[in-house]
Amino acid sequence: MSTDVIKHYRRREWAGLKLDIDGHTAVVTLSNPPANTWTVHSLAALRDLVKALDEDRDIYALVVTGEGEKFFSAGADLKQFTDGDKALAREAARRFGEAFEALAAFRGVSIAAINGYAMGGGLECALACDLRIAEEQAQMALPEATVGLLPCAGGTQNLPRLVGEGWAKRMILLGERIDAATALRIGLVEDVTPRGEAKARALAWAKQAEKQSPSSVAACKRLVQATRMQHHATALVSEREAFVDLFDRADQAEGVNAFLDKRAPQWKNA
């Protein structure tokens, strides 16, 4: 991506989102008051923004959080479904899929800083991230069946992988809402912070990620995610091949030589 294009994507406005750059970390704030609900426009914006971040080699990590003190995101705006329009429903489902699949495929480390209610598509956004940090007052649920719908943005697939089928069924089939302490206990989140501190913790984790080779992180992330689909023996072969492929990258030589020289590496993401 050229410097001019990078400057343009960093300057432009993104529907329902706010973008800030902190060193090598992009901070995306969900901003659609009062509950940071998703629209087809904000979902398209997230898809396009993540793709732009992927092309910006200076970005190593991504933090997603919600604007305000109450909501991470309450999910989809249900007003758009009152007429029972299947064409509208299909478009919304497609937009959710495109946005959160792009987020899951982001080459760097993605961290959800859950600063309040994460409901439906809000929780599914967090599930698409690599890591999740919840503030102590946060509440999480996939309550779509309560209103005659179902989680269509990865919820039925991603939640069981994290918490197991039993807890996933409690949350999806019973509509059970859980608090931050329960989310930590069952493996839905990796950390819990006091109120107002999730974003700071996420940024601290992002700084940790910056110490890692971004090309190594991208390769490791692909391998970890491949365990969801690949046969174990096939994945082991892929792991070895990915190790060798890193020797085509400048960061491999930089990392090894920095260690031997007892200095901090200067990553080029190349």
C-alpha cells in the first residue's frame, strides 16, 4: 500500500466506527449511539477497514472496543427486521459474515476490549477476535432465539470452540446471559479488568505483540486457526513448511541476529 493510500484510509470517516492509530496498533471504536448497534453500512465499513489495515505493513495489532461506558455493542438493530423482509435479512447476514470473517482473517493480533454489554452481533464481533478482555461489569449473551432469530455471524460456530458445546447451548438455546467472571471461568474471555480499564489492558497486550515478529505472528495465527478444520497430521506438515517459509522473510534474519547481538529487533514486517 502506498504512503498516500495509507494516509487516506487513516483520514477518512468510517460509518459507525472511529479509527485511531497508536504506534503499530489500530484502535477501532464501535460508535453508533446509544447501544453501538450494527447496520449494513457499519458492517461494510468494518470489512473495508480491516482489509485496509491488513495492507498497512506498519500495523501489527488491532483493538476493538465500544464507545461510551455501557455498551460494547448490542448487536444488530432489530428495527430493520420488523417487516419480515427476507431480502433484507439475506443482505444483513451477508454483511455480518463479510465483516467478521475479515476480522478473523486479520493477519495481526486482534483484541476485543469488552467495555459493557456485548449482545448478539456484538458478542460475535468479539468472538471473531483472537483475544477478549472484559470489564467486570460486562454482560454477554447470544439472545437471538428470544426474538425468533439465530446468531448468523459465527456465533453457533465460534462460541462452542471456545467454551464447549454445553455452555454454548446454554447461551444460544436458553438465551442465558453471563457476567465477566463466568466468561473468564468458561474460557469465553482471557482476562477481566476493573470498570474502564479493558482498553488500556488491550493496548498493553498489543504492545506485547509488537515485540513479536509480525510475519511470525501471522503464520502462527493461520496455523492455530487451521486446527479447526485440518486433520492433525496435515496440520503438522503445514507447521513445518511454514517454519521454513519464514526464512524467505527479512524479519527472520533480523530476529535471530538481534537475539545473538543482545539487542531489540527492528521489525520490518517483510
